[in-house]
Amino acid sequence: MERRRVVVIGSGFGGLFTTKGLADAPVEITLISKTVSHLFQPLLYQAATGILSTGEIAPATRDILRKQPNATVLLAEVTGIDLTSRMVTAEKLGHTITVPYDYLVVAAGAGQSYFGNDQFEIFAPGMKTVDDALELRARIFGALEMAELSDSEEERERLLTFVVVGAGPTGVEMVGQIAELTRDVLVRSFKRIDTRQARVVLLDAADAVLPGFTPKLSASAKARLEKIGVEVRLGARVTGLDETGVDVSFADGSTERIVASCKVWAAGVQASPLGKQLAEQSGGEVDRVGRVAVQPDLTLPGHPEVFVLGDMMSLDRLPGVAQVALQGGKYTARKIAGELAGQPVTEPFKYKDKGSMAVVSQFGAVAQVGKLSLTGFVAWAAWLGVHLVYLVGFKNRLSTLLKWAITFLGRSRSERVTTEQQLVGRLARKQLGDDFQPSIWATFDSDREQR
Ligand SMILES: Cc1cc2nc3c(=O)[nH]c(=O)nc-3n(C[C@H](O)[C@H](O)[C@H](O)COP(=O)(O)OP(=O)(O)OC[C@H]3O[C@@H](n4cnc5c(N)ncnc54)[C@H](O)[C@@H]3O)c2cc1C
């Protein structure tokens, strides 16, 4: 019998776990992703703050799948899905491919949302991609380098002010690390500036830090951040953001401009625009952040052959977390394999909540697992264990464990390489325009044709 064609879009948790789950099924899988790696987003902040290398948090997808003969990995950005002809179109550097499917799994995740203020992006990168992490690393360490160079008190103050917008887990983890770097880790590395003088600010329009956690854990996280010197400003809505600072409007009606050179945006998400395409073609719906409403079995209404997973799907108010995507991927693989084996899976997708965690400071975290609330070192150790388990690949786990031991016991940051290209790359691409394609591969192709 001819093997069924499965196209998987995305190499995140949803896409990868679907693909791995179909290893023994009679299918040919084409995994198309616009990035070469399986990115473990929860540890992006550690790449941005010099703890881990990008290779440790983003192993190559084709390496992970090299022993799976039925999976082909293609690096390309999917630009079109045609539900009628069952075709996916993808592009990379001027090359266009179309791939037919019998089953389609769409797990393209979510990007950063600036709530309609996209002009903020070049001044305050988000935390979604490897590029983001490297740019932020260059901005954080770069600001300190520039402060060391400067003779102007005013300029130093601007360079030594760090603002993180968004007090969810990403913002809290990021701001905690910046505080630790400036208060402790880097103090002796700089001679002309005292990094302890840095102002580290966390802003959020909500009235609590980590609003998804219990009030007790939120309060504990806030107190811990304040203890390590973070200025936590709640009820604080960002109304403007530019090269030199952030304009904030507070719940009590007051306003303030915080002069700061390094800003991080960790405040909102927007699902992949592929969701809108799917909804338009199927007559389905997308929610406020662009997630597609799916059936209880994760399929698109009217299209039992199309699955939408993870951060792109809207079902029962499930959160945008790794476990939803990972478990959705495993379920989808079971569903497709079951159907092909004549043993259809009839039960709906059931999410098992394994809890939420966030690291706040050195050896300090908060964790909520069912009714159990943990804080401090116990929560931190639990966080460490869980993240280690879900990192893909034994080598990665081992090197991450070693790096953590060196970092946390020796109080150093070994991944501090930054380049000017990382710092200005986003701006350069913006100036070249969204349609700009470097022609290096095209040149290579034409050379080959001539030979
Ligand atoms: C900074 C940060 C910290 C987080 N911390 C936690 C945490 O502590 N715990 C937790 O549970 N969750 C956390 N999350 C959320 C978690 O990472 C996501 O819920 C999860 O990654 C979603 O998986 P996914 O497969 O849906 O999407 P993703 O993992 O985002 O993967 C999407 C994939 O699609 C690809 N892609 C996108 N568009 C296209 C396209 N057009 N064509 C081809 N490929 C495309 C991308 O390259 C990527 O490979 C965090 C997220 C971030 C950003």
C-alpha cells in the first residue's frame, strides 16, 4: 500500500513530538520549519544572559531525526496552505517548494505581540527566537561595555538602566538574571563602573507579578525580586518606547519616562499568521491572539486530516505552554497512526497539567504543581530537574548540567560572546526591507549551472 504523506509545519514541541510519535507508522513525513533547530524556548533567557550556548537550547532538528528513516526535514518558511488541493507552499531564499499532503499538522507556534505598537520592536526585542536571545545578549553586555567607556554621568545612567516589560515567567526570569549579573556576577569584571549601581526595572500593566500563579506565589516572587534589587512597577502601562527610553502611564494616573538604553519586551504573544489562513479557508475562527479554534481531537472543523497544535490552537482555554504542544503532538501521532492501522483513536485530547514554574533568583524559584505550592530552593531544584528532562538529546542534557554546575556554583557566565552583527542585524534587515533576499545561494546555483 502507498505510504500516506504527512506534512508537519514547525520543529517546536508540537511538530517534533508528532514526527517522533510517527516513527513506526506507515507514513512519509516532511517536516518543514523556518528554523534549523528544535528550540527549547523556556531556556532562551539563559542564552541571552550568558549561561548557556544557543546549541544547548537549540539542537539541529535533522540531527534529532537522523535515525528516523520516514522523516525528511526541510528548512523553509511555509507561506501558503491550500486546504482544497491539500498542498503546502514554502519558501527559502528565493526557492519555492510545494508539498502535497494526506495529513497536515500545523504547529508554527506564536511570535511576539507589541499590542499594535510594532515600532517598539527595534528598540525592545522580544524573546522568541535564537536571534532574539543573541541580540539581547549583545544589548545587555554591550550596554555595560559602553558604560565602562563613557565619561558622561548622564550617559552612564542611561546605559546602566535595564527595563523588562512583562511580569510573566519570561519577564521575571529575564529581569532576575539581569539583576544577578549586575549585582553579583560581573561586579569585579568592570573597573570604571560599579555594575551594582545599575537600575533594573520590571514593568507590567497588571497588578501582580506572575499573574497566572496563586497570589501567595506571586507575592513571594515579587518579594524575592525586590530583595535582589529589582524595581517592580505594577499597574504600569507602556505608552511609548524609543531608542533612549520608555514612557509609562501608571494606574493612579501619573506618568513617567524611564531613560534606558536596554529594553526587553516580554509582554504579549500573537499566533502564527498561518492560523488566519486556515480559519479563512475552513470558515473557522481565530481568537484575540490569532489562535485557531480546533475540535476536541485537535483537528480543524470540517477537516479531519488537518491538525493544529500548541501555541497556535485554541481549545478549552488551554495555556500556551510546552506541555500542551508536546502532549498535543503525541496525541496527533497516535490519532494518525491509529487511523492508518484501522484502530481509530476516538477519545478527545486530554491535557495533563504538570504544573508551572519560574526561576526568580539564584537558587530561588516558584512552582505550582496541582494544589502544591513550592518556593525557594525546593522549587528551584524541581525547575532544574524538569527542564533537564525535557531538553532533547543526552549530550545536550549533559553539557547543560555541567554548564549549570559551573554557573551556579562558580558564579560565572561562560557564554558571553557577542558581535556587532547581533546588535544591529534586526535594524539592518528592517532597512533592507522584508523582501530582501541575500543572493549568495542564487550565485552558487548559477555557477553550478554554468559548469
Ligand atoms: C521565552 C519563553 C519562555 C517560555 N517558558 C516556558 C516555560 O517555562 N514552561 C512552559 O511550559 N512553556 C514555556 N514557554 C512556552 C513554550 O515554549 C511554548 O508553549 C511551546 O514552545 C509551543 O510549542 P509549539 O510547537 O506550539 O511552537 P514553537 O515551539 O514556537 O515552535 C514553532 C515552530 O514553527 C516554526 N515556524 C513558525 N512559522 C513557520 C512557518 N511559517 N513555516 C515553517 N515553520 C514555521 C518555528 O521555526 C518553530 O520551529 C515559553 C516560551 C517562551 C517564548
